[in-house]
Amino acid sequence: MLVDLKLPKTKKSDSKAMPSPEMADNQYPYGMTITIEGDTLKKFPDLMNVQAGQEVNIEAIARVKMVRKIDTSSANSYEKSSVELQLMKLDVSMEKDLDTAFNEDD
């Protein structure tokens, strides 16, 4: 099952800090980007011909590298968790109709 990672839209009044130019147009959470370059990119020849904005299908096998949980007991207590994944195997396919796999309107 594919999960939509798109961030909810925020009102201008909700943002307390001025976003950096790189973050201003970011619709997805930090860390949800994969960069493939050099010798690794050569393993995926189809990616050599893609255009910015084009969608591709990926399938991966990853190993859990680290699990973090922060739980504070101060006046501003909060809980934060994260899992770091090491991609070990990756497949990229040039699907023509991704809407059958994932409907963005759901």
C-alpha cells in the first residue's frame, strides 16, 4: 500500500519562521528525497533520460539502521521518534500510468 507523504498546506499566519528558498516550495517532508548519482546512476540507464517533474516507480529493500525515540519530561515535554533506513536494493521503472498504483486524489 502506498502512503501519500505530501505535507498539509499551512496558512501564511501559521508559519513563525521565514522558510529558506529551498524549503518554500517543498511539498514533502525533509529526508524523503533520494539522490542517485555517479556509478550508482549508471546502474539505472532509464534515469539518464528523465525530465524534471516526470514520475517514476521505485521499489526498494532497506535495512533499519537506527531507531531513535526522544521523550522529555520538562515543562515543554514532547515525544519524537525516527527510523533511519539504509537502502540496500533498488529498482526504478518507467511506469506510464502511475495513477493505477497511486491516486493522488484519495
